Amino acid sequence: MSRTTSDTRPFPAKTMNFVREQFAHLERDMHGTERIFFENSGGSLRLRSAAERALEVSLSPDSNSRPTRVARDLARVQKQGEQDLLAFFNGAPDGALLPTATASQAMFDVIRVITDAAPGTNIVTTAIEHPSSYDACAGNAARTGQEFRVASADPETGGVDPQAVADLVDEGTSLVSVIATSNITGAVTDIAAVVAAVRAKNPDVYVVADGVQYAPHGVIDVRAWDVDAVNIAPYKMFGDRGNAFTYLSPRLADLPHDKLAAASTRTWAVGSSAPAAYAGFSAIVDYLAAIGGAEPGSDRRTALVAGLRAIHGHEQALLHTLLEGTASQPGLHQLAGVHVHFADRAATLPRDLIVPLTFDDVSCADAVRAYEERGVIVYERVATSPYSERILRAVGLNGVVRVSPLHCHTLEEAERFLAVTQEIADKVRRAGEQAA
Ligand SMILES: Cc1ncc(COP(=O)(O)O)c(C=O)c1O
């Protein structure tokens, strides 16, 4: 069996019921139409508590920098959120947090700061980076006259081999930027292995990891990974759009960056803060801490890690069901006319819950429409989109239907998805046979 499905642990029924009650629009969209939302890589299903807590806080007009009672409450909300973020990243107490409106914006800021401060002759990244990090590396390399080096992807796995990144690193490398999970292929990068191989060649290099797609599915540990920055976007991890957070290592936090003169050197936030965004994040951490079965009284990090591990086990069970099917329903590997990419039984990389697939005689756009007509929301990533072209070409594809369920889905929903997939493939095959 491939590593894809080695750690399958579906939630016990009680946990599954609890989990499902926490999410909004899980079974019906905002118009009341029944649907299965398997498009969580584009923005995940929302925890009611994250939205409600954020709304509660944002209804208050007070500035958290005033001396009033409500202002002090809001400041406490923000402090708790900052502590929860540090626990989520496992950040060093003297690391810093950069709040931004989007994760892309943070990537551009961080890469510019590093490029300005760290001398070097080249910047290294990978062919499967999201455009935010790829374009920031390319642009800043050009701006500072450094060579831009891109590690190839492995078309078998849809991921990058740590050694392929390290091979491009030398004593002149100033920065390495690497994605933790590809939002198109679902391949998970072994960040610790990348960093170890990179630092063996250049111990001083700054390493930045894009954690946006990884964060809802796995445990981030910036200290074990030994990276200088990781960004996350709550809208991909059960929260809202409009805010993103980036952890910065102590040495990165100290680099010269845009800041108001009145702010401390370690402050990266510029302008008024938004306590509502922190309230939303704390609600996400409360949820993670509640579902993992950690001993009562466990510290925040221990409890949230238990939650993420439980999520991982359930998601691997969903992935296994999608690939291999059930007693009564063939899986994607068995369906005629359907191809799953990068999830071959021989795949050597661990994968997150993203299944890229193609049909023999249906375009990705037509397949996405056919799914929606049957009550399933998925998305196409095609080479005509500037957001996915480079990445798809790097792994040898023109387009995929991206299927991205979430841990709040059941194995029965995975089975229902398979039945719909079979129906789409069969319908096209029958039409082809009639035409012949
Ligand atoms: C892997 C990855 N990195 C970065 C981003 C950018 O996030 P944002 O939309 O917050 O700028 C995305 C968004 O799709 C992503 O999937």
C-alpha cells in the first residue's frame, strides 16, 4: 500500500457528529440547495464559531489601544489570538507575527525584506510554488541582480525532492522559498529534509515556507522545520477571508522592515490591528483543541496538535476511500475513463487531501459543470490560467479537476462522490459508443 493511505483513522461517530455540527453550509449552500462541497482548496468550509466570534468582536467600535474597559477586552482578545498563533506555529517566544490582508502580500513583504538584507548571488525556489512566492522570488532576484534558480518538480509525485532543491544551493544562495503542500497536486514537501539538505550546503541561508495549503491538514512546527517564515491564510483553514498571518523567526524579525517610528523593532504590523481576525483564529484553535481527545488540562499546543493529527487520520481515510472505493462502489483507481494523478499506489510522497483527476473524453470545465449538476462542487485547474499554468506544465499536465474534500466530510460522502464520478464517465462513454 502506498504512503498515501498508511495512516487511515476515521473519526469515531461521536467526533464526526460534533465536527459536522460546527461547520456552516456543510450540506446546503446559501440558497438552501443540497450540495457536497469538495472545493476546500479554494477556500474551506467555515466554522460557525470562527465567524460568530469575529462578528461579535467586530461589532464593537472601540479601538483596542484606548484605556476603556471594552478596549482592554479587545486587547486581550488580540493577545490571546497572538498566543494561539504562536502555539499553532510552535514559534519561538522571541519570534514575530506579521498580520496582512492576504498570504500573498506577506510573501512579497518577507521576500523583499530578506532580499534587501541578506547578501547573495542567487535565490532558489521550486517549480510548484504558488505565484505569490514564485513571483516574489523572481522579481526580487531581478531587482537585486541575483540569479533565479528553480528546482524541477517530480512528475510522478507532483512534489519536489529535497535534494533537487539542495542541489541548486551554494555559498551564494541568500534565500530558499519552498511550498509545504501544493494547492494543485496535493503533494506534501518534507520541509525539515529540505532545510537540513539546504543548510548542510549553506548554514546561513534564509528559508521561507508557504504553509497556506498545508495548514488545515497537518502540524506546522517552525522550530522543528528550522525555517525563518511560514504564512497561513485562515480562509483555507475554516476561517474567513481578508486576513493572513505569518510567523517570523527571531533573526528575520530583526531585519530592517517597514514600520512606524513609534513601533518597536520587532513589530511588523503597520497601522491599526483587527482584533476580530484574532478572535476568529482563537475560535479555530479552540475547535482543533476540542476534537483531538487531548487529556483535559493539556497545554494549547498539545491539544491543537492532537486535533490536527485526528484530522489527518480521518482525511487519510477519506483519501483511501476515494482512491480504492468501498465494498459497493469502485474507487477512482478502478473507474474506466478516469485518471488520478500523483496518487499512484507507488507514490513515495505523503499527500494531503487533494485529488487531481482527469477524464478520458470530458474536458475539465465540462466535468466541473457535470459535477455541479449532480450536486458536487469541485474546481478545474487548467493551463490557460496564469495561476496554474507553470505548475501544471512542471508536472506534465494541461489541466486537472481538483477534488478537495475536508475532514468534516464522511466516508459516505466520498462514496457518493465516486458514484457521481462513475456516472459522468459512463455517460460520456455511452455517448461515444452511440456515436461510433
Ligand atoms: C499554496 C498557496 N499559497 C499562497 C496562496 C495565496 O493566499 P492568499 O489568497 O491569501 O493571497 C494560496 C491561495 O490560493 C495558496 O493556495
